[in-house]
Amino acid sequence: MTKADTGKSGTIGKTFTPAGRDPARERRRLAHLDRLGALDTPPEPGFDRIVDIVSDICRAPIALVSLIDTDRQWFKARHGLDATETPRDWAFCDHALAAPTVLEVPDAAQDPRFAGNPLVVGPPFIRFYAGAPIRLGDGIALGTLCVIDPEPRPDGLDDRQTRMLEAHAALVAERLQLLAANDHLREQMDLAVRVQTRLVDMAAAPGQAVQELAHELRTPLCSTMGYAALIAADQRLPQEPRAWAGSIEEAGRWMLGLVNRLLARPRHTDGPLPQVIDLRQPLAAALRLVHGLSLEAAIQLEEVSAPGPVMVRADAATVQQIAVNLLANAIKYTPAGGSVRIGIQNDAGRPGFTVLDTGPGVAPDRLGDAGDAILGQGAEPGVGGGSSGMGLDITRRLVEDQGGRIEIGNRRGQTGLAVAVWLCPAAS
């Protein structure tokens, strides 16, 4: 495909040649771009610093992070250029996609591929170009990190400049993947919280409609766990987002267990039988599951751990469910900057745990009425309206099904609610 530029004096008859494109490779490349979600996103300091550094190293007035879309090149970061995009057919970077290393054009005005290019005969009047492909792990290039000079450079870049351009292009690729992983992680965290909210509501009221809904929840749960597992296993990513992904996968396994218990439990039957367990284990798992909620709500989550095993007779999954619900409610109704504390109690052979928060508590004349709406009276939710939705009356039933007892009251001498759960000793 050849175009003639007749819009500039002195350029009549000059042509430029758009890059060739392999259809199969192009489909994969555009799929990668869509997955990363980087196109048309706001400027980011990390990418801006890279083009500033590359401009200085290569002594070039223009440096760009250019991503090649279907019919345009779009600049994620730019130094020395006002334009945010150009047609793809004009893009030098399109030619660099298939280059094995840095593509250099010493003098575009003398190169038959570019002599009549509007970017050569018009602003920014490109003469010298060097572009390093931005490649993902499978070798597909999404665009380039490039430098541009309005003066020709017969000798091109020196060895050090070439190495630095390639190294920073690799940094751009890593940063694009990291940002995409973080965005996807946030989406999966939101999905996990929504599914968890619905599951703990359903778990206390099994029935045919609930079982049908539980069956439908399996698909988003498996999707959440699958994506989280991929992120957690990606050694190219920093440790922190991989740890978050591991927590999401753990939450997904727990929620899938709830779904499977709902589907397996016949209607109008008792729950799982208590066993001898160490209370520290289900409480530690519950803390991990609500950690994301506390971060989102700007709540300090504190644990008072026991010095040794605290053995009780209870179902571990049910105890974890009770603790998750109490912690989620406490986080919801505690203002940002407050704290929620969970601690194991084992006084005089009376094992259990307490959840204390610094929220508004409950009006004294309403303490006997156990429900989420009353807990939330006068308080703003701390997590955008998301909560377990499972009232203290349901939590009470779960505790009593385990042969335990729950006590609810305001904290003595302090603002906030205190909930104590007492369970059966292992020897009972």
C-alpha cells in the first residue's frame, strides 16, 4: 500500500509505505492490548519518568511510549510532543513492531519508506528515529519506546544508548503488566466481597431457592479463584500484589466450601457435627478473609493471639463463618481511622473469642433487639455499603447450633460494640 503526499510544497511525488501486518499476529497483539487496558488511560508518573530519562540518555528532544491500536498509535507517555496520537499508517513505530532489536532510521527524508510521511514533511519534522519494541513474554510487541530528533543522525545511537533504550522498553512492558494485574486484582476483590456477602446471608437459611442460587454462584467463584491463582503464580510481579491474589484465592476456596455445603445439605437437617479443633486456626483464617475490607475502609485490624492452642468442640468452618460475619459488621460500622480487635479468651476453662470495635455501638434501650439495621443506626458504613448483611440474630443461631453462647453489649467505658462468643471446651 502506497500513499502520495501532495499537501506540502516540495514533496509532490514523495511516498511513504505503511508497515506490513501479519493477521494472526495482529489478532494476538490487539488481544494483549485489550487485556492490559492501557489505551486512553490518564498519564502516570512512572511512564513519564521513563520518557524523561530516555530523552536525556539519547539526547533526543522527543521520547514516547507508543502503543499501536487498530488504526492509530497512541502515546501513553510523551516528552517534547503535544500530540496524544497519530494515524497508524503514519507511525514509524508500526514498522518497529516486527524488528528483532531497535529500529533506527538515520534520515527519514532519505528513506523511501518515510520520505513522504506527513510526520516527516510536517510537524514534528522527523529526521532521526529509534524505537525499541515493547514486548510481552510471548514476544508480541504492543508498541515501542522511541526517541525522535528533527536532525538526521548518520551514526545513530551509540551502544550504551541502544542498551538503555531496550532496557527501558522492557521496564515499560513490566509496568504495563503490573498495572493490569493490579486493576484485575481490584475487580476480583470486589467480586469476592460481593459473593461473600451473599453467601453468608444464604448459609443460615438453606432451601430450594437458596440451593439454586448457590449453584449459580459457583461460576463467578471459580473465575475469581482462577484469575487470582494466575496472578499469585506470576513470578514477574512484585510480592505484594501476588500476596493479595493469594488471599483472594483463599477467600474463594472458603466461599466455594460454603456453596458446596449449601448444595450438599438436605433441607430441614442439622448443620455439620462439631469436632475438637484449635480455635486459633479458624480465627486466623477469618482475619485473612476480611483484611481487604479493613484496608478499603481504612480500619486498623488488630489480633490478640493466644500463647498456645485453645481447643474447643465446634465445626471449624462454622466458627470461621461466625468470625467473618462479626468482623465484617464491625468494620462496616466503624468510622475510618478506627480499629477492630479480635482476641481469644480462655479463662477458667471457658474458651471463646471477642470482637471489639470503635464504632457508635448500640443505644442502651435497643441492645436486646439484634439486627443489622439497629447496629447501623447513626453510623455510616465503612465499606461503601457492603456488609455481610447477616444480622446478629443469624450469628446467634450459628453459635447456638455449636452449643455455644453469644453476648452483645457496648464496651465498658469506651465507644464501640463488644461481642463475645463462648464455645464448648474440648473436654465437654
